[in-house]
Amino acid sequence: MDLEKLLSFDWGLMAPEFIILIATVLLTLLDLFLPKKVNRRILGWIAFASVLVAIAALGGLLGEQVGSILHDTFRLDSFAKAFKLLLLVGSALVLLLAIDYQPKEGLNEYRGEFYYLFLTGLLGTMIMSSSGDLITLFVGLELLSISSYILAGLRKKNLKSNESAMKYVINGSISTAITLFGMSYLYGITGSTNLKAMAGTLTTLNDPQYIYLLGLSFFMIFVGLSFKLASVPFHMWAPDVYEGAPTPVTAFLSVVSKIAGFVILIRVMVSIYSAIPMEDGTTPMLFGLQDFIGFLAAVTMIVGNLVALRQRNIKRLFAYSSIAHAGYLLVAFTAMSYVMFDSIWFYMLAYVFMNLGAFAIIQLVTTKVGSEDIAHFAGLYRRAPILAVTMAVFILSLAGIPGTAGFIGKLNIFLGALMVSPSHYVLASIMIATSVISYFYYFGIMTQMFFRPRAEEGKLKVPAATTAVLIICAAATILFGVMPQLAFDFLQSNFNQFLDFMG
């Protein structure tokens, strides 16, 4: 490719990615050459500023028409813009938590590494959002995965952190191999890695042998990506990794990484498998295999919520909570209603605020006492009333209580499962039942905070950056619970119901 051809591309479409890339390189060089006595928290503020600039750059692209560069391998459509916004906002909040993170074993020696590895992972998620090709999709996935493996093991002198990183690497490698194997079938049958070109070729296929191979590829890719989502039975890594990783990394994995997992799942499955006709010639394969996805959604909701009941470690409890929430999102994906994109986007928006807000308080409490046992939340209302009430808001939202963003998110998914034909009554019923089960462990935390005698003496000091996270998350959780139309109006006015997703 000559220079003239290279310059002819509209590189402005990748402005947010270039900002994060430049910031990553800058942080790497600064961490390398700055004297050790210089506090690495300054790198965190630079990373945070770069994410804000990337959000501003993305805001400038919201009104742009659909564009693609590099032979349609990078595509900026409404889907990419909407989910990049969630990824960037979630990352900005996680960075604020990381800046204030001061564990007792000390992480200052590795703090610089955290920030540029974090931005590298974020860059991978953004590339996945805009990928129009299996190759760029996979590059983005591995960029996120490899960064996450290192971040999970950042507490190098902590045995649980070492164990969690090892389990994460092994499970992640297996899932990557399975996903690649499934993708190889798609390439072998179509002769292309471009999603749009593949969909065009697969539409005309009617050979039963090809349909059988494509069915195998569907199961392999779905199973491989299910590891990333931590859906049952591919969830075994999540509790250990959530417990062993530093709290900001756990927050990153529970929110940003999970959003990225659903982004790649929707990109591949909807783009390709909705174009493949089943043997009857009329039903798309994605709809023909709905029962399989629905079964995984049901099992994920049931196992995630039931196992959470027995957890005493707060981070392991939130790991199983995260697994359960992946099940709720899979219900929306199973139903494939015309509001699927809107429902998933809003639920993830709510999840960003309610989950990161909860992790901010978890970080404060566990860092002070040096333990992650739920018992240390006892008497939090007497020690820090505002923190306890704020935590209650996040817990009520995670449980799906009316008046919170979490309730609206669950309601949208529930209605979406019933508005299709045939309706998914069983999935909707399981969703209600498991949500009720979740009340027991969520309200167990509230019981500790409000009705148990004080476990620790002394006030909890809330740093400035963490205070900002709590204010933003609590305000958004209540605002989108009371006035959800603000988010939906923004969605409709800027993303046009994602009608350009399929080109």
C-alpha cells in the first residue's frame, strides 16, 4: 500500500483509538524514564485525562454517517459508537478507583504498569466494537485478554493473585483456541474473513454438509466466547480471578471486560449466523439454535444466584452476581426482539454505574481492614452513614428494586422476552425467580450494614477520586431509574435504533 492510498483513508474515524494508543505509549515511556521516587499516581491522572479526551472525540463522531476504512476491517456504525461510549465511561470510573487504591501490601512499584496495561486492554475492547473482520476482531480480543491476564496477577507477592492469574491464563487460552477453531470453519467455507462478505456468501448456502459444519462453528465460537462472558458452565475461572486480582482490576473485569464480551458475541453471531439458512431454507441458524442459548441463559441465572448465597468473601459474591447478570443479558440475546440492542445497551449502562459504585465501597472497606469477609461490613451505617446508604442504592439496583436503573434494565429484558413469537415464558419466569433469590444475598449485605453491631472502630476516609465515583454512580443509578427516558431518548436520537448494524 503506497503513501497516497494510506493517506486517503478517513483516519478521523479512529480518533478515540489513536488517543488511547498515544496515551499508552506516553505512559510506557514515562514509567520507564521517571525516577522511582516520583509517585506513579500522576500516570493515572494522565490516563484518566486521555479517556476523557477520547470520550470527547467519540462525541464529535456521533453525528457522522456510517464509515469504514482499511477495506471494511474497521467499521464505525451506531453499534460501535454506543458501546464504545459505555466502555470509555466505565474505564474512566475504574481509573478513578485505581488512583485511590492503596493496598496494605503496597503496589506502588507496579502502579505504572497498571495504567498502561489498562489502556491497552481498553484499546482492545474499542477495536472489537468497530471490527468488521474476524482478524481485527481477534486482535482486539487478544489485546484485551493478554492485558487482563497480567493485570490479574499484578499483586506479585500475593499467592491468591498468582493462582488467579494462572487459572485465568489457562482458561483464557482454552477459550481462545476453541473460538479460533470455530472461526477457521467460517473462513474455510467462505474464503473470507470480512463479516459482510461472509454474510453475503453464507446467505446462498443450502448444502446440508455446509450447514452441519457451520453449526459446529456456531457452537465452538459461542462456547469460546462464553468463557469471556463467564456464563455457566464456563464460569469456573471468575470467582478465583475476582478474589485474587486487585480490586480495580476486578471492577474492570466485571464491567468493561464483560461489555466487550457481549460486543464481540453480538458482532459475530448477529452478523454471520443470522444470514445462514437452516435446512428448511427460511429459518436463520441464529433463531434455529435459540433453545441452546436460552438453556445457557437459564443455567447461568440459576447457578450464579444459588452459589452466591453461600459466599462469605465479598468479591467472590460479586463474581457470582456478575455471572447471574450475564445470564440476564443472555435472555435478551436469546429473545432477539426488535428492542434487543436497546435493552442490552441500557442494562449495561445501568450495570456500569451500580456495579462500579458498589466496588468503590468494597475497595474502601476491604483496604482499611485488610480482609474481604462480608462480616467487616457490619455496622457500616454507624461508622459511615452516607456510605452505607449509597451502598444500599447500588445493592437495590443490582437486585432490581423499582426506582433504580437496575429495575428498568431487567424490566426491558423481561418485556423483550415476552414480545416475540413464540414468547419465552420459561426464561422470563426463571429470570423473576432468580431475581428473588438474589434478594437473599444482596439484602444479607444490607443486614450487615444496618442491623449488625459495629465490627471496626474508626471512621472511613473517602479519597477525592473515589468520592467522585460514588457521586456519579449513585446519581446515575437513581436518575436512570426514575427517568429512564433520558437514556432512551439519547439512544434514539444518536443511534437510530442500530439500523445500520447490518450495513
